[in-house]
Amino acid sequence: MSINLSEIEAARLLIATTARKMLAGELSYIEGSRTIVASLPAAQVDNTDEFMAFIGIDSETDRFPMGTARDQWQSHALASMQQELDKAEGWAKSYGEPACIKVIERLEKRPFEF
């Protein structure tokens, strides 16, 4: 198996950028977690506690449409789940915020040690 360092680096950069956007309030923790989870195979990281948090958020909130998937839903259906989505987003933030901080610290200190 060949290792593509540029692909690994790009995936890890996407993870760090996504975590920073989540911390800055520029990206939903639910949507950001989905991006991070999708990037894990290319980033070739172990499922450490930090990454398990994002996997958990993704798993617990997979019923909510995010991003372009929302365009396929009727507005009344989206409105009916908004309160539940807001509650889930609050939970995702409380669970994901410490993980974002840890992931960014690890990527800055040891970008190729996971």
C-alpha cells in the first residue's frame, strides 16, 4: 500500500480548518462533525477520543438534514424539527468543543503523529 502524504496532509488540514470554524461559530458542530468524520479515512488517524467525539455527534444527529440536503426537504418539515435541531446543536457544541481544541493542538504540535 502506498502512502500519499499530500492527501493525508490535505485531509488533516481540512479537519483542523473545520474545527477552527466550529470554534469560531462559523460552522455548525453537527455539520462540522460530519465533515471531520468523512475526512478521517484520508487523514489516516487513529480513532482517539477527540475523533470519537465527532463520530458520536455524527451518529446521534444523523436524522437531521444539513447543508445541501436541506434543500430537498419541505419547509414545514424543517420548521417542525427546528427546536429539536437547536437542542441537538447545543449538545453537539458542548461535546465537540473540547474535541476541537484537542484536535487543533495535536495537529499543530505533531501534524504527522496520529
